[in-house]
Amino acid sequence: MTRVRQPGINSASLKCLASLLEASAPASTTAPALNRSCMSPGGFSQFLPEIPYTSLNSRMGKLQLCSYLERYGLGVIRGVDIETGMVAKVGNQIGNVRVTNYGSIFDVQDKGAEATNLAFTSQRIRAHTDNPYRDPFPGVQMLHCLESAEEGGATMFIDGFR
């Protein structure tokens, strides 16, 4: 069984945070460029934009993550504690987690025959966009794996800038 916690973060709050962090960075600090970039032909197998969870304790760590999200549309945070509620905690460290009809977190887990949504099955879910009909739509989707599947469970990312 795979369990994933998934909140949506308001994109305006994330961009605001990145702007504030960039403006407040010391002049001697070189902040990463926030220009959008397409995946290279080798994709993220050659460079994966990732940071350790502990770096979110600093302004520059948050700026690094925000710049990855703005530039690549993807940022991986390694070393987050494997416990319920951490995905919302991380989300609120970099923006505002939005509450929807699903709540602040959407739990993705295999519920077998009781499934009422494809996300509650062990079926493969093809590339898609979550909640594009919401106003405002989610600016950032976060996934936090609490329990890995014995088989499968890989996550595919699509380059939306091309």
C-alpha cells in the first residue's frame, strides 16, 4: 500500500515568499535566477533540483526551494520526517496550505473495493493536472510518501513549460 499526503499551496503566497526572501537576502549573497527552464534532453536524471529538509530552517534554503519551483516546476525535499502532518507543516513553511472540500490534506491510499476515487486504488494514474477547475487553482502540489508500495508506486513528472 502507498500512502501519500498531498496539500495544495497558494501560488501567490509562494511567489510572494520568494520575492520577500530575495529582497531580504544580504547583498553579498547571490540568489539563484528565477527564470523558467525546460528539462534538458536527459531530464531530471542529470540534475534533480533537491534540498535537504533542514535547509528550510534558513531564508536561503526557502529561497532555494522557491527558485527550484519557479524555474523547474519541481523541487525535491529530502529527509522530511515520516509522520502524519509533516506535508502540511512543510507546505506552511513555504506558503499557505489551502483548505478544500478534501480538507487541508488529501490522503492517497489503496482502499481496495471501498475505493470511491482512482486515487484510492492501486491502479496506475496517468499524467494529469490536479484540480485545474478550482479558483484559484493549486500553485504547488506536494507529495509526501509515508509508506512505500511493495511494487510500483513510481511518480512521473511532466515538463509543463514546453
